[in-house]
Amino acid sequence: MNKPITTANVQPNDLSQFWMPFTSNREFKAAPRLLVSAKGMHYKSHDGRDILDGSAGLWCVNIGHGHPKVVEAVKAQTDTLEFTPSFQFSQPLSFDLAQKLSLMTPEGMDRIFYTNSGSEAVDTALKIALAYHRVRGESSRTRLIGRARGYHGVGFGGISVGGIPANRKFFGPLMNGVDHLPHTHNLAEQAFTKGQPEWGAHLADELENLVALHDASTIAAVIVEPMAGSTGVLVPPKGYLERLRAITEKHGILLIFDEVITGFGRLGSSFASEYFGVKPDLFTMAKGLTSGYVPMGAVAADNLIYDAFMEGSPEGIELFHGYTYSAHPLACAAATATLEVYEEEGLFQRAADLSPYWEEAVHAMKGLPNVIDIRNIGLVAGIELSSREGAPGKRGMEACIKAYEAGLMIRVTGDIIALSPPLILEKSHIDEMVEITSNVIKALE
Ligand SMILES: Cc1ncc(COP(=O)(O)O)c(C=O)c1O
């Protein structure tokens, strides 16, 4: 150590050392937005203001902030057992949690692999898909197919199948053997649709073209977000996911749903697979799994996939993959308590019950200046603003800052505002969110 950690060496309010992720460090450090505590639907800012949480933190705090049940569970777990390896050892809570999760996953998708984040869950799902084909003797199936505008975290696997240009272009050639479906958004056909658009199911047929191009025998898996969140809330067209399922099944290609955002009540159901009635072969989860109280992600696999490893691998380790912190005891405790809160407070049903009110409230912003589309599903809304000439993203970022000044946390992607509040919210919070967002939009140049 160069210098001891003493008060003389640690300056208060020095923001220079922390290199912030997905943030303009230069802008932020010139005018920081620091949050110092949180309870229920609100954060408290460093200047003592209540900030209504319109984004569940980062799409994760579904049970609201400071829930005593989860806080206590994590504290108690820290007292009892703070760490166990999960390579060759484990702890009972990890198995109990997997069993509980399997009660929520679609029938026959009972096998749970733990990670620490959504990005790791994505890379894990992709690796399982590749290895699955190999253990079954189809090792030519190595190609992965993602979708334009897809967000699958920031690992090399995730950015390779992902389709957000800024997240890819700085990082070289990425993974080999990846192709992309077109995204499903079309303003001319879909603007201001409430819920799922009628137009666009045919875009799933593009997969047939990729199969024709590459041959099914080279394709391992297709990965999509059932509802694309981070790119700015793209709701799947009616029938689209069903078609993707039919085409993947026909060609022996695994279908992976990235449910990092859509899991745990965001759409008013356990998972999007349940909401849309489409069962993938693998799906990822994170965020709402622990409501963000402790980092955790996971992959749920079809039992047949797990069985293929158990039957097809030589003796010994079946999958050479895992993380030091897979099934971390604190994360398992947080997730177990979070699942109990979902059930005891009926939060998935609450989200479903509130969604018609939500839909009407957010669509009331139609007609405000620069609003070119509003879309919604479950307790999610995207409000797309037109971009300023030569300055894409500027209007969106200004909206984020103005909303924060007015007491509301929103998430922006480029010029699209995303709202995705904790599922505990009341109608009055919806009204407040829409009022602040409307005033912010009106005040933008
Ligand atoms: C669909 C999806 N996949 C993966 C991720 C990455 O998760 P994490 O940031 O926990 O790595 C996200 C994060 O927003 C996401 O929305």
C-alpha cells in the first residue's frame, strides 16, 4: 500500500477516483447526483430531497427500497455464514432457493445455474447452449444469433449477440460466428400502440433466412429479450415470439430468453415466458431475483439440457464453468427473502392489476412536444422523444437531469425515457410520475 487509509489521506467529496460505468464521468463529476438512502418508493438525495423511484433503481428494485424482510435476512446470513465456495462444496440455502425458483419457472425448466449479474447469466446461457450441442455430438452447432438493438449485458458474449452499436464498436471484432435478426420496432407501423403491436410478427421469419444462409446444423442458439428493455422498451409484436419458438424448434436451435428485466413481476407475471405463453429452452434472470439488494443472476435450463450433460459427459465435472461467487450465501438469503415478499405481498398480481391504469396514464402524454411514440407493457413504459438535429441523446439526458431536479428518477436510453417503477407503487405515484415527466418534457427545448 502506498499510503495508509487515514482521514488525512481520504478527502471528503473527492469524486475523481471512481471511474463510473455507462456514465459521462466529466458531466457527472461537474454536477453529481448522489443518493444517500432509500425507503419504499423513494431515494433520498445528498441534498436532502425525496426522489421518487421511476426506474426501480436500474430495473431491479421490484419490492421497493429498504424492505425489512430482505434487510434482516441478509444481516442474519452475514452473522451465520458469509461465504462458501460452490465448486465442490455448497450450502443448503442454494439448493432451497433453486427449488423455490423452480416452482416459478415454466414446467420442466427446473435446473438453476447461479451467476452474479445479468451479463454473467447471458454468457453462461450462451456457453451452456454451445456445450449442450457438443455433449450431444452436434459440435458443428456453434453459431449464435442475437437481434439488432438487443441488450445482453457487457461480457464479450453479451455484446457479440447484442445489437446496440455504441456497446460494440469500441471493442474489436467480438465473437466469431454471430449473426443478428432485425429488431421489431417500426414507428410508422406501431407508434402509440398500447401493449403488443399488431404489426411485426413476420420479422421472426427472418430467422428462416439466416437458417438458409448458415444452415441449421451450424446454429446453436437464438437469444432475445422477450421485451427489449435497455434499448428503449420494444414490446414484441403479437405472434412474434411464438413464431421464433416454432422456427427454432423446427431446426433444433435452442431458444434463449434474456429475462433479466422481464423476470419477477415486471410484466405482471413471474416471467415473460408465462406472460406470452412461450417456453424457451434456457432463460436468464438477475435484477428482480434479489430486487438488487445483493448482486445475483441465474440461468434456468430445461431439464432435458441438464440431463444431456449428466448423461453425455464423461465422468467428472460436467460443465467447466462457474464463478467464485456463484450461489453466494448473502445473495441466496436476499433472493429467498425477496421471493417470499413477492408471494406474501402479491406483487406480481399487483403489477398486473395496476397495468391498465399505468397504460392509460402514460399514454396521456401523447401530444406533448417532441413525443413521437409511447409504448407500454406490464409496469414498463417507453416515451420516445425526437432527437435534436445533430445531437442524438441530448434531449433524453436533459430530461433525466431535469426529472431528478424535480424529484423523479427516470432511465434514459438515447432520447427514449423508460419508466419501470417498483411494483409496490400506488396509483398516486403513477400520477406523480406522469405529472413530473410531462412537465419535464414540456420544459425541454
Ligand atoms: C436484458 C438484459 N440482459 C443483461 C443485462 C445485464 O445485466 P447486468 O448489468 O446485471 O450484468 C441487462 C441489464 O440491464 C439486461 O437488461
